[in-house]
Amino acid sequence: MESVIPKILGMIIGLGIAYLIFKWNKKNKQSKIYYAIAFMFLIGGLYMPFAETVSPEQEAVESSKAESSSIKESERKESISIEEDAKSSSLSEKKASSIKAKQSSAKSSESSSKKIPREYVSALIKGQEYADSMYMSKKAIYDQLTSNYGEKFSPEAATYAINNIKANWNKNALQKAKDYQEEQNMSPDAIYDQLTSDSGEQFTPDEANYAVQHLDK
């Protein structure tokens, strides 16, 4: 009811003003401009009953809805921001953890290498060369590393080298056996003796047996 009264009043006022302007203009100037103004008020008065009016209650409801929507949007953005910060923090922690692990590993490796005397490393390099290029046995390499006529390493350095050489001693024995077979035409038994002799290659009996069994027949 309250929303209808302003419409009726607005219509009466608009029509009244239009009538007064029209009447005054007809008696006096009879100008088209004043007729146009009266016509505008007439149209406004006739339109007034159909105009939508918003009650204070509706305005409050609309305002409340808009405010609620704004709060929800703000909360959503804040939630997304918190999630992104959490993810970023988690990634940073993982990277930091990975870096610390690598640094710890590097320090451990460096510390380990510092504990190994330089003489030991040199003996290992020499021993590996003898195993790879001359196919020598483990005992023959040890003797060569410690011999006064050889490399003159300490027994401790030579032992470290022997324990850390990467070699297949069976294949070394086989390669030596093939050399004796092809270059000196020795028999399998003679080759076996030469491979196991203390004055020869100094391979173990098992290594010598492997070599003889895999010679060309």
C-alpha cells in the first residue's frame, strides 16, 4: 500500500503541472516549447503508476545480498591465497630439504675422501692399470706395488689398492692363458702351472682352472 501512494501522488502532480503549463501557454505565448514541456509532464504523470518503486525493506534485502556476496567472494579469495601460500611454503621446505641433503652428502663424500691418504689413492690407480692393461693376478699386483724394484708403495697402501681394484680375476687368468697358448704354444697343463706358480702369474688354482677350461680346443 505504501508503494502505491507515491505513484498516485506522482501521477497527480505530473498531470496537474502538465495541465497548468498547457492552460497558461494557450492564453499567453502559445509556444511549441511550452507545449512540449507540458507533454513531457503528461507522459511522466501517466507513466508514474507503472514505475517500479523499491521499498526500504527491499533495498535492505538487496544490500544484504550484495554484502553477503562480497563477503563470500572475499573469503574465497582469502582461502585460495592461503592454499597457494601453503603450497609455496611446502615446495620451499622440500627444496631446502633437498639442498641440505645434497650438501650433507657432498660433505660426507669430501670428508670420506679426505680420510683416504694420497698414497692409497695412487696405489689404487697403479693397481687398476696393471689389472686392466697387463691382466695381472691380485697377488702379482700386490708384489709389484710393494717391490723395491717396482712401485715401492707401503704394504697398507697396496692392501687398500688390492681390496678396491675392480677386476674379474678369472678373465684376467684366461687372457694370460690365451697369451701363453697363442704366443708360446704351451700345453694346458704347462699353462696351468705357469698361472699358479709363485715365480709366474700367481693366480689362484680356481682362477687357473677357469682359464684352462675356457681355452680354445
